Amino acid sequence: DAKTTQPNSMESNEEEPVHLPCNHSTISGTDYIHWYRQLPSQGPEYVIHGLTSNVNNRMASLAIAEDRKSSTLILHRATLRDAAVYYCILQWGQNFVFGPGTRLSVLP
Amino acid sequence: NAGVTQTPKFRVLKTGQSMTLLCAQDMNHEYMYWYRQDPGMGLRLIHYSVGEGTTAKGEVPDGYNVSRLKKQNFLLGLESAAPSQTSVYFCASSPGRGEQFFGPGTRLTVL
């Protein structure tokens, strides 16, 4: 099964960009890459997803490596509200595989 | 719109007892999912449904059963609860490939 690996934790200063990396070296050609985040005691919240091309939305950008073996979630200006656990997830069919995620701390 | 709701929010069971968790969504989504999350870990998919009357196994289906008799509801059953099933259970719904909308979770403790 395809798996993802992420750093356990990262820190960022408020109003600075944040780059959250994810490795998925066993990804298959039809696997989608999703990012979700989870605040304490809440359900996960969708951030962004993509297949091959880079993607942008109002929350973030997703940069996917040309070989698709890694991706990076980019938060353009971190705020205190962005402090959460960020999950990089692979989807094949209706199977979603979550890793343990990266805990992002945002310092004021 | 209420989005995705889960009932109950908390529950304590004794080993061997049974219970049903209810997930309801008012977004007319075809796809629904049940996950469990153990402390310090990511979510693991238990079962999912791609439409009314359909169910399929996810990554960790053993010890659980599900039913999707109505499009808006997805039930998760534990026939004989075990301490290993102590976890937080999340339900999600989706219109298709892409964003999943998660409920607030049910915290279950099995003694």
C-alpha cells in the first residue's frame, strides 16, 4: 500500500510562508494527493488536493514534484489560526490513507 | 445546513456490549465514510459507502458492521465491543472525488 511520510513537527512565525513537505515514493499513477488539517478536538478539514499539476485555492497551494514522489503544501502567510496537525493523504479509489501528520506551531 | 452530524458525542461501553453510531448528512452526498483515530495517530478508514444500499470495507473493518439504508444516514455498529475499539470515530461525506466533510467525532471508551 502506498504510504506517506511527513516531519513530526514544524514551527513558523506568524505572517511568514510555510512549506510542509510530504514524501510518497510508492505513489501509483492514479493516486490523488490530498491535504487535510485537524485542530484539537475537531474533525479534519479539507485543505487542497491534486493529481499531477500544481494547485492553488484560497487556503493554500500544492506543489507536486514532476515524478510525483513528493509534494509540498504551501501556506502563503501563516496565521495563529493555521496551527494544527496537517495530514498528507493518498487516495486510490475510495481508500484514503492518513499518515501521522505534521504538527504545525505558529509563533506570534 | 447542519453538514455532517454524529450521534452520540461520547459513550462508555463495557466489553461485550453492542452499540450503533449514527452519522447524518444533509448535503445530498453520495459517498460516506467511517474512520477511527487513535491517540497521536492519523485516521484509519473502517468502512465506506458509494451510495444508498452499498457498503465496502476499508483498511480496518474487523469488528465493525455498517449499513446505508438511506442516502443521508450511515450507521456504524459494534456487535461485541472490545477495549481495542476505544477510539475517536469520525464520519465524513463527499460528493465524489475531492473534498470530504467531517463530523465532530464520537469519543468511545470500552472498559
